[in-house]
Amino acid sequence: MHLSKKCSAFKVVLSALLIVALLQLIYLSFLSKFHGKQQRYRYSELFGGSGAKKNAHPEKNSRKERLRYSLSTGGIFDNSGQYRVYKNLIKSDFTTNQKPGSDPSSTILALATHTTINNLHHLESLLARWQNPLSVAIFAHGQDVKFATALVYALSFFCPQIQALVDFHLVCLSGETASFPDQDREHFAGLEDCASVFSRLETHRDKYKNYAISGNISYPNNLLRNIARGGTESSFILVIDIDMMPSADLHQQFQTMILRREPASDEVFVLPAFEIRHARKMPATKTELVQLYQVGEVRPFYEELCPRCQAPTNYSQWVNSHVRGPANLEVAYTLTWVDPWEPFYIGPRTVPLYDENFKQYGFNRISQACELHVAGYRFSVLSTAFLVHRGFKIQGEFHAKKDEENKHNRVLFRSFKEGLKTKYPSSTRRC
């Protein structure tokens, strides 16, 4: 009798466990179907398919139509005929909604940058710091053309701040074309929000090393800089690499300075450039930066690779210059360009373009600074503004052909300097 009761109790417990297991299976099946349905809805929402509610997001549908139109033009060829350029592949709401006669103070300064798809993940932290109009030129090759188009569209769809502020431009080889990504479902699997898109970009961050691109393709950095520059209507432009970070509140501080102090037409404003150890938090203010500089956690940009390229900035003078307050941006001192200085600067949109013959590594920015000098520009160093590159640049971390590219561009630079004598015949300046 006692044994019979034990067996009955065991059967009850076993039955209960089986029921629980069955319910769990049903629940997991439901979750799987729900997730699949959610993914199909996300995809149809992205592309306006049959699963999407009509006119549920008219502003996002118009974004899709603008992208479709940009791609349908087939882009334009650059001056060399080697590259196809899709200008304003995706426009920000800021650019789209700008009207003639709008408040000019809102467009005093824009940031322009360039990248391949493997460095596009830096956009998240850059925009979080900048929080103002930003123009991004992306170079893609081969299968990355489709991937770049798809991911840029997803960023503009899921990320409100990118929708509001970022203009994207795409460059590929002249024999390649970009297409609307509505057939590329594999690129969108798992994308549900802004964070998931940046997570996808993170997986591609180490695809190439520096300028090395598959198929021995040259990275047209100066073409990209010019396209990014040309993608904004702002009075002043700061052109930087996408893995650099400006000091906090630079946009507002510069705007206040310009409204207070009328700049000369032949003046550019230099931001001292630094590099920081990977483990360190990016400094926001000059005070924070100087503290890290004094203990060796921050050092001048390219200090190990080319100290002469940044030394004319006079870091010692800048670090020790008096600061009236973080909001009181002003000119600390003015310099005349000397070879081989390649400063980062804020300049009027009228400054000479970068020479697009320079590609890959070497002399691409020095050549433009050299032309500014010959054209008569002066270089005014800002008192509290700066740029920081994430990580120390060290020997051995570059791609294999760096030295070969540098040697080629050195020869090109000699020819470039001779050309400046013809372009500026009345100038007594040389570089």
C-alpha cells in the first residue's frame, strides 16, 4: 500500500515535469515564430513591402525613395574617370529641410570625413561627440559596394541622430555600380535597431589594414575629402579622418568666436592633433587633455612616425598657453607654414581643394597645406580646441606597401610643388 502511494506520487511529479517541458517547447516555438515575423516586419518596414502598413512611416518611405533616386542616376565619374561618385546618396533631415534664406548661424561649421566600411563603426562615437552636421564620404569596392549601401541605409533608417545630421556619399570604381539593397536580405538579418547596425559594422572593423584594400585597389583619400567637403553648405569646414575625435562643444565655441571675431579671408584655424593610449577615455576639454599629456598617456599626433609633420604646431606653447575658460575659444598664436607640416584645421569653404592625384599613404595632406601656404594663407592656432586619435601610431602597424606608396607620392609631391609656381605666379612663397 505504501509502495503504491509512492508510485502514484512519482507519476504525478513526472506528469507535471512533462507538461512543463511541453509548455516550454510551445513557448520557444512561439518565440521563434514571433522573432521571424518581427524580422519580416522589420525588413518590410525597411523596404515598404507587402508586410508593411501603408504610409506607416511616410518620412522613412521618402528616405527610401530618395535613396532609390540617387542610385538610379548611376552616379557621376570623377575627373580622372577612375571612380564613380554617388553624391548625397542619403541626405540628412538637416540638409533636406534647409531652405534658402535660413538662419546662417546654424550652418557656420560642418564636419567632413572619409572612410571605408571597416572604419565606419567610428561614426557612432564621433557623432555622439560632435552632434552637428556631418558629411561622410565612403569608399567601397567589390561586394562592399552592396554592403555599404545596405548598411548606410539601415543606419539612416534606425538611428535618429544619423537621420537628423549625417549626409552620406559613396565612391566606388568606375566599373562598379551601387544598387538598391531590397534584394540583399542577408545584409539585414538581425538588424532591429541602431545598436544592432553598429554591431554589424564592428564585425568588419579589421577587414583591411589601414589603406590596404583587396584587389590592390588604391584608396582615393583626397578625392573622398573633396567629396565630403563639397557635401556641405556650411561657411567653415573641418576635415578629419573618421578615427579622430574633436574636443567637446567645438561647434558652439567656434560659432561664438566667429560671431565675435570676423576672420580674415586668408586665415585657417589650426587644431593641435594628439594621439591617446587605447585604454584611456577620450578627453573632452583642454584641461583633461593636458593632464593626460603631462603623464604620457597623450602625445603629439605622429610623434613616433613623423615628429616633424606636426612639430611646427608648437605643442609646448599650446599646452602652456593661458586659458580664460573652456567656452572662450580664441586664437592663441599665428604661424607660417614650414615643410613638412600637415595641420588639421577649420577653413572657409573657399580654400583650395585637395589634389586628387595623391592616393594611399603619404603627402596627401602635406600637399594641400603646402598650397595654402603658397596661396598666402596664415595658420591661426586655436586656444582650447584639439583633435585626438584613438591609439598610439607605431612602426610596424601599417600595411606592407606603405613605404612603397610613400616613395611614389614623394616623387609626385615634387611635381606638385613645381605646378604651384604656375598656379600662383605672383606668390613669393615656396614649399
